[in-house]
Amino acid sequence: MDIIQQKVKDKNKKIRTFCNVCQTTWPEEESLRTFFIRPEDVFLYNKYIDVVEFFEAEKDKNALNTLYNLYNKGERWAGPLKEIIKGFKGDTDSYYLFSRFGEKRLDCGKRCNISNCSFCV
């Protein structure tokens, strides 16, 4: 992440993300292995991401307010991730994930496809 961040800053650009979207180039990928940001992990990305957006939330003001409040306050989401993250498959309940889940994923390097890492499954 640090290399990408430096290259972006060198070009005087900003990094933006939709934190409430399961982002992947592999549609069959296990949802926990995709890129998304839980509300309680958003602070971990502050040094890397300049703008956090919510996909399709502008269509529903209540959804936008809920997401904004969750992510702005860094509150822990204690429910199924598919309720707040678009495209998340399965019934994974955020409450039961390891408390340092976000920290581990930030530094994982996505080696899950080439090693025997089983952290996200």
C-alpha cells in the first residue's frame, strides 16, 4: 500500500474508494477475500485513502445517513456484512470476525491464492 500511496501522491492525485462494495476481479471469489472496509476498520485506511464514498447510497437518504454514521464514528457493525456491503455473499456476521481482522487484511498482500493462508475462510 505504501508504494501505491507514494506513486499517487507523486502525481498529485487522490485515492478514492467505495468502502461498502465487495470489490474483486474474480466474481467467484470468497467474499471475505475481496476488498471492502468494515466501519470499525475505516481508521486503518486513513493514511492510504483520501476519499471514502458509499455506492448507491445517495439514492436512499436513510441508507446514506446510516452508512455515514457507522463509518464516520468507526462503530462496530454487529450484523451480517451483506446488509451494509454491496455484493457481499454469504451470511458472515461481522460481530464474530477476529477483532484484528482489518489489520491482518491490510498487511496480508492477498497471498491467499498462492499460499496456504486460511485467515479469511
